[in-house]
Amino acid sequence: MMICKRFLFFVIIIIAFGAGLILPVSKAQAVLEPDEVLVIANRLAADSVLLANFYLEKRGIPRQNMLKLRISSAETCSRKEYNRKIAAPVRKYLEQQSKEGRRPIRCLLLVYGMPLKVAPAPATAKEKLRQLELRQKRGTLEKKLADAAEKSAEHKQLHAELQQVRDELAIQTHSRELASVDSELSLVMAGDYTLAGWLPNPSYLGYQGKEIKKMPTIAYMVARLDGPSPEIVKRVVLDSLAVEKTGLTGTAYFDARWPRPDPEKVRELQGYGLYDNYIHLAADLVSKKSSLKVAIDDKAELFQPGDCPDAALYCGWYRLSHYLDAFDWHRGAVGYHIASGECTTLKKKNGQGWCLGMLRDGVAAVIGPVAEPYVQAFPPPSLFFSLLLDGRFSLAECFA
């Protein structure tokens, strides 16, 4: 199930416009057009505006489709900063553009130097008092639960009460309000929405034509042109342009954790088992619909150093915030590692996340969460790669 923000926290570092990563561009026509992209740069961050101008020139995006903001280049901003210094000017731009009758913006592209995360709002004095009450109640319930007979009616009741306390405590502490700037901006024109938990993504194919509670009526595609350094960001742009002309070659590597499930039991799969099967299905798709070589591993151990030469595509799991360099990346490669905190930073020199590691080692496109999203928030690999193989869509569209 594809879902959009609050505990989604996703960042996608990509070329925001352009197709043909698998097929040469002569055989594929991009659906997302240059004048449908708004490029957002930070005046206060070194190289941000320069990189934005470089991207506009290379992609043929109109100059009027660049918005220069003023905000700290720190990777985390406060909720107040986000509202005033990012969301408000972006909303103003989009409203003005609509009044002028220009072609609607469909994708927002954040450039190197823009914050990565929005911190939870600080608790008020009243909320702090309530937190004390709830923590005391939680402790009492946990002790009672430990003493209650398992599977008894009392145990069930205590467990339900404890969960209610935990849920309220999360609200009072705002702990579920941490988000990526990217996921917040996807709803910049959606009006009021809850800041805690998930919201359904109206762009998800499985939700089309359905009425779903709390689903926003509008969500923008949001992508990010970012990385550990300005040099790497520029390399991502140039690699993407080069591969669009020639098509991507090399090997697609898929790292499942278990063997393919019994076909009769596929409908019973949930959580990790479901997503592991999606990896198997993605490998099948790439094998059947592209000229890429395909290698799939179905053992618990991840690919090891030297196992993946000439890597063009990668999808696998699970090693939390500890990139394992098993790859010799082909120019224009796309990397997708399923784990909880793989994009907590893109700048720290000692960062170990997979997004940072893959970009540093030569990948052109990655996706990852800035905090725990839970597995159902990840795009199903089989769906993501089927759209990528279509050849018409940018990576922003494949993710959306």
C-alpha cells in the first residue's frame, strides 16, 4: 500500500524531469514537462542557486520556474520555519502562477542546501503536564499487564488501554510529527491536515477512483537534487543526461531475504513477507521487460563487497543505516534500499545511511526515509520498477 506522509518521511534524490533511463530517450517521451517543474533553491546556502541555475539550463526549464528562498541550510528546520520560510512562499508562488494562467506546476524540486527534515513542534506547558500524567498511567498499566494471564480478558483489556495511553502520549509529545520537508511540500496546497500519522496518497494507483477517509484531494510530486557535495549533485545531473541518450546498461541486482513463497500462500502475505515477494516480482519484471542482466539473491545475508559489478539497478534489504559497498555502480544507476532511516542525513562525513553511501559511490538516483516509515510506506518494488521500465516517466512520477 502506497501512502503519503506523516511517518512516510520520504526523500527521493533524482532527476526530476526526463525519461529514458532504461530505454534511450529517442524511444520514450517524458510525461513530466520542463515547465511543470518548480525548482526551489536556498539563497543562504552556498552553491544552491548555482546548482539550480545549472539544472534549469541543462533541462530547459523556464527561468520563471525557479523560487529562491531564505532559510538555514541546516538539515533540520523547525515547524515554524517550515511554515513561514518554505511552505508560505511556495504556496504564494503556486497561487500567483494559477492567477496568471500559466501551465500548472506538477513537481516541486528541492535543490542542495534546502533542509531535509521538519522537527516536531515543542510541547506546551499544558502538554508537558499531561505527559507526566500519561507516563505514570503507562507505568501502572505496564505492571498490571505483566501480571495478567496472557490471552485472558483482563490482558486484552489492559493491552487496549495501554495502547490508548501510548497513542495519546505520542500526540502530546508531538513525536509522530517529525517529517521530511519533501513529504510536507507534497501537501502544500491541501489545506489543513493532521500532522501525526499517515495520510493516503491520492496519486497511488491502487487508490484511483476510490473514496478513502482523510485522503487529500491534491498532492504534488516532490523530488530533491541533493547529495553530500555540490560536485556530486552536478555529477548526478550529468550522469542522468548521458544515460537518457544511450539507455542504461549493466546488471540489476535484487537482494531478497527469503526464497520465493509458495504461490498458494501469496495472498496471505503481509509486512516483510509481502515486500520480500515484491522484490522477487520486480526481478521478474526487469528480466522480462528489459535487456538488463538480472541477479537475485534469496538468502538472509546481503550482497558482499565484490558481489555486484556493473550495477545498474539495485533493490534490497535489510541493513539499517549501515551502507554495505558491494557494488561497482554503472553510470546512471538507481539504488533502492528498504530500511528505516536511510536518509537521516546527506551531509555528515561519517554518515552510514544507504542514500548517502550510494550517492557518494556513484549512484544517480535513490529513495529513502528520514525516519521510521514502516514497511508499508515504501513503494512496492514491483510497481516502482514496472513504471521505471515503461520508459515514459521520470523517477518522480514512478515514486508518486
